[in-house]
Amino acid sequence: MIVKSLVALLEGLFTVFKHLFKKSVTLQYPDERPNLPATFRGRHELSGCIGCGVCQQVCPCHAIYIEKDGKNVTSYKIDLRKCMFCGNCQYYCPVSAIKLKQDFELATGDEKDLLKELIRDKKEDEVIK
Amino acid sequence: MKLNLGPQHPSTHGVLRLILDVDGEKILACEPVIGYLHRGMEKMAEGMTYLQYLPTVDRVDYLSGFFNSFAYVTAVEKLLKITPPKKASIIRVLLMELNRIASHLLWLGTYLLDLGAVSPFFYTFRERELILNYFEKISGQRLMYNYFVFGGVRYELEEIDTIIPIVKAILEKLNDYEKLLTDNPIFLSRTKHLGILTREIALEYSITGPNLRASNSHLDFRSNTSEYKDFEFKIAKADEGDCFARYIVRLEEIRESSKIIYQAIDYLKREEIQKSPVNIDLKPMNLYVEPGEAFADVETPRGLTTCCIKADGTDKPYRVKWRTSSFYAVQLLPKLLIGHTISDVMAVYGSLDVMLPEVDR
């Protein structure tokens, strides 16, 4: 009985000891970047919104604010303080206008950064060009 | 003497308060105090539409999100009188079994951490990461998948070929764990003949899942559901009903799950299934459900989870009721702990695999 226990203990210790020579699996985060898949649900991007309001209806946290002038969408805001990144808006959008992108580093010192306008000005677009 | 254990105790896996009545080291009585993690999942459903509530059900038990989604989605599908395509139900089974492995691996690591063994914790989390990375690839997040929809699953399953190497690696590592633990005299003396749960008490307290199957019972709700009809697997079982038996049952369940995963991948590679769509294209602005009641159950890693929905014809459920098995496991503690010492509290409690978010909902 004692011999059997001793053998089992040594076997266990050997299993642990083997791991000393194995490659580390830890990702050294700020230095190494994680390899995120295309489906990852991070910060939102918007292009070609028609202002139908489906995303507002399916959002569980009521985090989407849309302002319209007639048929034109003048303002589209997502409150990241409320958003739970479920991806419902992306899935139910009829024109695939809203997409959740790979950007996951949302920490900020200014609260205003979390409630940003997603529709870009045409002037801004020209500057980028 | 009264001893207060928790609510902020590292081995309670959440916030559970145990009021122990002790005489020296011996426990005379135990009273679990729950409710610290209550988020009102049931009441919340009444103010949300069916579509809005879907992403939140993953949070009922965050270690096995697919199972909760499955229970809710099947209940709503019964109300809508639709059946998902064959391919979707196979994908659901495949993902749920992978999730079961991930959940059991986390249990194994944290349970041994409770008992004082640190290295298995790192090993099991390393293997669990393989599964979580795959889940992130297909659904977008590691724990809150939100992948099942009414009438199927969201997207096509990607990179099916990468699943088999993952499962093979885990099965290989499982042998390592067994070498480390099954004959280890320290582990044996901390778990054998401890917290013995007889079959009668287990049935009296409505215990389900591995906890019941470790007490000489065959009850597995997978065997009589239509989703698992085409899959062959053995029901893992042990007779003793002590902490060690529960450990054996869970390790055996990982092996059985891997068999189901292999079969599911074989099914998915068949031509007639490959062509079929992955969901019924159901993308409404609003989902109106006819009045009625529906009930769905699923065997989660912790036991039976059921979801009962009463619909009143609007786009919001009238009432959603969750039955989660960890709640019943906590009620067992006063029965199991009496007569044991304080150092055995965590050994018994950990072996029941109680998930506090699931208890309080």
C-alpha cells in the first residue's frame, strides 16, 4: 500500500516536472497582440445606414440613439457604457450597415469617448482622401 | 460557536455565505445563505422582447452559455411551432458537448485548487483555452456566445477540421491528470468516503447531473431528447456517491462527450447535410408569439436546466421560469456537511460543482 502510494506520488511529481521544459502558453499581452478572429465583437463601425431602427428594437440594453431629419440619418450614437456587445444589431441589420470590429481596448479617461458619433462628416472623409 | 464562511471566500466560486455551527472542528449545522448574485433574470424577461432577451440568457450560467441558450431557444421554437434544420441541431449538439468539456475542465482545476493542488489548475485552464479560442472564432466571444437563434444557429460553422485535434489533445492530457490524481494518496484521503450522497437523498433533493450519477443512478436527460437520438454514448456512472466518485464521473463524461463530438463531425461531413441551410431565415423586425406555454429541458454539465415560457400573444414573454440544478445542490449542504470537519467543507462543496450565478439567477 505504501509502495503504491509512493509510486503514485512520484509519478505525479514527474508529470509536473515534465512541464518545466514545455513552451509557455501565456500571451504577454501589451507586448504581444492577441490574434483576434474576424467574428470578434468589439467597437462598432457604421457605413450606409438607412435609419430603419431595427438595431434599436433588438438592442437588449437600449444603447443605440438615432436622430433623423426626414429620411436622412443625422446622428447615430452607441452608448458603450450600456452596450454588452451581443452583436444583435449586426445580425439583424437589413443592409449590414453596422459591424462590430476587432478593437477591444475601450478603456478611457474621458467618459465622452464612450458616446461617440458614428456617422462621419463628409468633410472628414475628404480630409482622409 | 457560529462560524461565518464567505460570502467573499476564494473557494466559493462566486458569493455564497455559509453559517456553520461548530464544536471545535466538527460541524453541527450549516445554513447556506444565497442571493448575493441575484440579477433578476426572470423578471428581466418580462420587460424585454424575445429577441432582446436572447443574448442575456448566456449569463444565467456563464460557464455553459450554450446550454442556457439551447433551453430558451427550444422553448420559443416550440411556441412558434418551427423546427430547426437537421444541420443546425447537429451543430448545437457539437457545440454543447465541447462546452461540457470546457466546463468540466474548469471544475477539475478549481476543485483541486480548493484542495490545495495548484498545478492542475494551470493545466486544465490551458486545455480549456483551446476550446474557448474555437468558440471565439465561431461566435465572436469567449463566454457569452449568443450563437443560437430561433430556428437554427447564426452562422455557418467554421473550421470544423480544427475540432478533432483539440479534442485529441485534451484526451491525451486527461491521462496526465489521471496520473497526477487518481492514485495520489493525498487526493484520495481528501475525497474518498467524504460527503457521501446516497441515491435516496439525492432523489429526495431533486439532484440531477453528475452528482446524481455518482450515486448509482442512470438518469441522464440526454438519452431521451430528439437532438441526441442519433448519437451513441455511454452514461458515466459510479456507485459510491462520495467526492471521489463525482470526480470519476466527470472525467468519464469528458471522454463520452468526445465520442459524441466525433460522431457529430462525421454527420456534418455528409453531403446531404453539408448542403442544407444552417437556420430558417427568420429575421423579423419583431417576433410576435401566439399565446401558449412551452417547456424545454437540457442536461447541462451541472444537471437538468429547464426553461418554461408563458406567452400572451405580444412580443414579450408573460413569464419565464428557469430551473437550474446548482440551486438544488446548494440545498444539499446542510445534509452533507454535518459531522465533517471545517477543512472538509470546501472539499465537499467543491465536488458538487455549484455555480453561484446559476443558483441566484
